[in-house]
Amino acid sequence: MSLHCPRLFSSHHFAHSVASSLLLFRLLFRFLACI
């Protein structure tokens, strides 16, 4: 069970980082569009 935890955590962390980066880029493009 301990062998599955790190992989699951890493995949969840990777997905969260990707989602946050996409949200950040979306906000950045919206800000540039307003200018």
C-alpha cells in the first residue's frame, strides 16, 4: 500500500500543478486581451 501512495500523490500533484498553470495562463491572456 505504501508503494501505491507516492505514485498516486505524485500524479495528483502533477494534475493540480497543470490545472493551476492553465488557470494562470488563462488569467494572463485575459489580462493581455484587456490591454
